[in-house]
Amino acid sequence: MTDTHIIDDAREQALLRRYWYAASYSSALGAGPVSVTILGEDIVIVRLDGELVASRDQCPHRGAPLSGGIVVNHEGGECLRCPYHALHFDGTGAAVHLPGAPGDRLPSRVNLALLPCEERHGIVWVCLDAAPLGDIPAWPAFDRPDVARFQSDLEVWQAMPSRISENFNDLAHLSIIHAATFGDASNTAVPAETLTVSDDGHTITHSVTMPQLDRQTHDGPLVPVRVAYTYVHAMAFSTELCIQYDDVRTEWIQMTATPLTATSALVFQQSARNFDIDGDIAAWREFQITVNGEDRDLLEVLKPKRIAIDGSESGEIALSVDAFTIAYRRLWRQVLGQT
């Protein structure tokens, strides 16, 4: 059931509705509609005549879930047909045909209110507000013809999406939480990083060179190296990490968390690399699944389960290794102050 007020802070709820969220991988969209949940609201997405259409997953007539309908042809164009009374909706959201009363002129109030919906870099993005804040993350590396790539299976994490973003951008945990995968436990000190916030307040970029354990291929031996990390975080919960292993080899990891409730999120992650193009994708994928599991296990036990998105009154204590989280929460305070 749709719950459009799943966050107890009304300002946070209203603000979060204005950002772009990943709704589906493009590859998951077939010939019919799909249902997704964003901030407690059920959304239907369908492709009609080649164009994406998104709206609330509820027919204005009698409340049936439109995701249970089918795509049909009507007068030369594709329509989404409601599963209850077969009301037809075209790509503009207009109700254009009711089989039970084929001659009726349908009232405009039965039309669907469409939501902003775009397809970029293998992902379908939706905003719950007609006036989105910021842009969809620019992740062109995933579209390059000269890379190997994969998309991770979708997972629901029982953690705040803001904490998922903070963790993905956190440097101090890498040698500890990920000591069994790529973290170098013999080098725990966090080097100084360069961090900037864009003038429009929508992106945070930070970069650092630090030690980790690396494989030339994902089935090869681990060796200590120094790598250059560049993170570009786009509000609200999307980050691309570019890892430069040397002058030639680069890997991109793109992660975004779509809020389901105040304390749970649907996690999307996709990766690309310009080396080992013909290598074992399955081994690469399994490695990333293991890394994600290390993060998830920790995030799901943090307390309290729910804090303010800007960290206010959380009882947490900021330390020198928290550069991204400090900047991120400060940015949330600024944006909340403008609402």
C-alpha cells in the first residue's frame, strides 16, 4: 500500500521527493508495466511507443494497480490498459478509451499525472516532484564501448540511504571492514584528501591516493599498490567512484540508494573497467558482492536506526577522518534551511 509520508520530518519528506532516484535497470523493463516503490509511494513505469511513462501505480477511476495491466494498441498507438475496467491511458497520461462506454468523452480528472522519468546509463530514473532538484548523475563510463561492465542484482538494505552514501564515500573503514577483500590492514592511516562542493550544492567531489590490495585480474594474487580514488557524489544518494590503479587501468563503481522507507533502501550498483576486458565477469561480480556484503552487514546494525538526514541531534561525534560525512551533512543542513 502506498504510504506517502514515511519520514517523520515533514521538511525532509518534502525535500527528498524532489530528487532523482533509480527506479529500475533498463534491462528489467520488458513489454509490460513494472511497479517500483520510492519513499513509500508505489510507482508504475511502462514503455509506450518507445517512450518511458511513469505515474502513481493507482488508477484514478477505482484505485486498481496499473502495474497489473497490459500494453495494448489503440487507434495506432500504444496504451496502458487498467486491469480492472480496461481504461486505456496513452503516453501523455490521458484516458482515451473505456471499453464499457466506448462513446463517452472521459473527464480530464481521470487522466494520469505523469512523473519526470528518464533513462540514463542503463538505469531508469524517476522524480516524485514535477520540479526536480539537480540532475541525474552523469555516469558515461558505463556506456563506453571499450569497457567490460556488469550490473549487480538489486538488494534491499535495512539502512538509511544517507548512511549508505556516507559509507560508500568513507575512507577510514576501507582497511578495516574490507580487510578480507581489498583493504590493506597494514596501512590504516587515512591520507589527506581534496574535497570540493559544487557552487550549486548538488555534488561533492573528493579524491585521495592511498594503499590497497589489488589484483591485475580478479582471479590473480593480491599485491599491495597505491591507487587514486576520485568520488563524485550527486545529491541525494548517488556516487561514482573512479579508481585509477596505474596510468592505464581504471575502474568505475557507480552506486545509488533509492529510499523505500526512512530506514531502508533499494541499492543499485554497476561497474565498468577498461582492462581485463575478456576476463571473468562472474569472478568480478562475486568479488563486488562480497565487498557489498561487508558494508551491508555493518550498516544494518548501526544505532539509532533513524537519525535526521543532516545528522542533527544524532549523538554521533565527528572526527578528523569524517571529511565527506561532515561536508555531506552540512550540505543537507543548508538545503533544508532553504525549504
